[in-house]
Amino acid sequence: MSTKKSWSEKFMTRTEPEVKRIENAFADIPANGLMLIASPKILSDYLHQVPKGKTVDIKTIRKDLALEYRAEYTCPVTTGIFLRIAAEAAYEAYQKGEPIERITPFWRAIAPNSPAAKKLSFGQEFLVKMRELEGIAS
């Protein structure tokens, strides 16, 4: 029987991005679009660049990452999954005593009332607290 991976282990599972041309239209990406499949680390690195007290939405993240990795689009499905993995791994690190300044500031991209926030294993209170500390209106 295998043991369940921690969020930190999931974070390290996929580290390299992949850019590929897709044959069929997918979500908001047309057929033959050049699509980036990022990684949790790439999402984490991106969020570390968002200034304290500022927020960014998922569409902006996807657009910025596509430009950075010379793609036309960023996969919406994996971006959401990787954002959650980055958030969960950051919270895991925080629970183990990592200083708040050193964890991924995922609260800058996940609003407390968003569908993504409802999926987090630790609830929305931490998001609210961190956004209040940074002066971000929820």
C-alpha cells in the first residue's frame, strides 16, 4: 500500500515547464495554440514577485507566464491545480514553522470567496488573515 504524498512532495514532483502545440481547441485555447503547462514551482516563483499588498488574478498569471515561456496561452486547468499545490505546500511549510516571509504568498492570487479557496484543505481564515495583514480588501 502506498502512502499519500504531502503537498510539499507534490510541489516537487513536476518542476519543469512544458510548451506544446495542441491539436484541438481546449477551454479558451484554440486548436493549434501553443500552450504552456507550468509547474507548482513556476507559480510559486511568480507569486513571490507580486508586491506585498497587491493581488493578481488567474487570467493575468496565465497571460504573464505564457509570455515569459514563449507560449500563446497557459493551460487553465493545470494552472489552477498547480496554484493549489503551491498554496497547500506553503501552508504546510508555515505549519512546520517556516517564517511567513519565506512561504509562497498565495493569498495574493486566491480570494477568500473564490472557488479555489473553498478547495483548500485549511479553509479560508488564513487567506482572510494574510490579506488583512497586507491591507488587501477581500
